[in-house]
Amino acid sequence: MSKYGPSRRDLRYRAGFAIAGLSMTAGALAYRGWPTGPGGWEAIGIALVFFGGTLIWAMRKLIRQDYPDET
């Protein structure tokens, strides 16, 4: 267990935020279609890296129970 860092509640919020962001990105792709220019691919790539990385990081900490005790 880590003495410092985000609490379990905060990690759950971050994971939910990341899932919502990935869902909205998928929804935008479904509605607008695949990007045609490099700017569109860059925006999609940045969104996927940000939300995907946040989800992986939060889930990893939750599974390992690496958060401070909530007292």
C-alpha cells in the first residue's frame, strides 16, 4: 500500500472518466467517420493515449490495491 497518492474513490472516478472519454471518442468516430487528414489522426491518437493510459494506470492501482487507507 502506498502512503501517498490518490484514494480508491479518486481512482474509481478517474477510471470512469477514462471509460467515458474512450466511449465519446468511439462515438465521434462512429458519427463522423475515419479522419481524412493528419490533424484528425493526431487528435484521435492523443485522445486514445490519454484516456487509455489513464484507464490502464487507474485499473492497475485498483487491482493491486495500491492506494492509501481511507480513514
